[in-house]
Amino acid sequence: MKKTLTLIVAIMCLVTVGQAQKVKEKDIIGTWKLVIDIEEEMEEEAEEADTMLEEVFIKAVSGFVEGIMEDIEIYFEFQADNDVKITVLAYDEKETEKGTWYINKRGYLVIDDIDDDGDDFNISTDNDEWKLIDGILVSDEHEDDRTVYMTRVD
């Protein structure tokens, strides 16, 4: 009986590892860095290409895109008043946008209302849900492959 109980507890622990937790305000207040694994994303796109020409094109531009992304950093500073400051550092320039965030009924983070002040810099989050998994915020669209996520920097 004791072995069976130990086995059940071990299986339950394995099942809960890597699953999304409900986000709490205290979990996200602070600064997070957006990470986009372009190489993995481009490989997936190439695999899903409809034609060989499309696949070759995707593979050809992937190195170029990776090089550009190496010079871009995006930070989200979540504040207690449900404001979020989004800062993009690219090629020695810094741009900042403001928006709001909230935790929806499902317990996931949603970034909303990105400020559109008429400049050339705008970030669209399309109201994605962000799930807290293993200490990182993972976009719901990339939950399985984790190619787009945020990691805490402070």
C-alpha cells in the first residue's frame, strides 16, 4: 500500500511539472525580457512550407532575420497599477510604449491597449494570453514549442 501511494504521488508530481499556473499580480510585477527563438520558429515555418521554393526562401532569409534579432531587446515593465511600459532597444536607439495589463478569468496575463501615439513604433499583442510555466511567461500560441516567452530580469 505504501509503495502504491508513493507511486501515485510521484506520478502526480510528474504530471504537474511544466503545466501553466494561474498568474498572480505578485508573480509578474517587475521587468521581463521578451525572448523570441527565431531559429526554431523559422525551422518550423520551413517544415510547414507548401512548396520547395517557399522552403528555400525561408531558409535563405532565416540567417538575416536572426542577425537582426540579435541587436533587438524588448522589455516589459509590469507595474502594480496595471500599467505596462514596453521598451525596445535596437541599434543604440530606445523606444518606449505604454499599455495596460490584467489577469483574465482563466488566470492568465493579458497585455492590452498598447499606446498608439502616431509614431512609427507600435507593438501589437493581439490580446494573447501569457501563461506562467516553470517561472517564465509563455505566449499561449507558443506554449508547446516555447519559441516566444518572457523571462524575469529583476
